Amino acid sequence: MHAKRIYLDALNKCGVSAEETVFIDDAVGNLDGATALGITPILIAANPASNVETKYTKIRDLRELIR
């Protein structure tokens, strides 16, 4: 799986494990791939097209992560 290699490469380059990583994206399909590896997914719904119903935590602005 090509996407799996991308996630694993990023984890390796950052020197972190999947379990201590958060992945933020506006596409649910990308979050599914991250979840499969044990990465915590967050949907950012900053535009109407990405504001969908999902099982994932959803934010509308990155500032919500520091509140």
C-alpha cells in the first residue's frame, strides 16, 4: 500500500511512534489510512466541502487544539 509507506516514512523521519502522533487532514480517506497505523486522526473542516459527518474528532480551526 503506497499511502502506508508515506505514513511510515514520515514517522521514521520524525523519530516518533504512531501512538504518539496526531494526523490532521481535511479528507476522511487520509484519516482512515493514518488510523490503520495507530495514528490519532483529526478532521479539520475549515471549508464546507470537508465539513462532513465522521467518527473522527472534528475541528474547524487549528487554534482549537490549544484551547
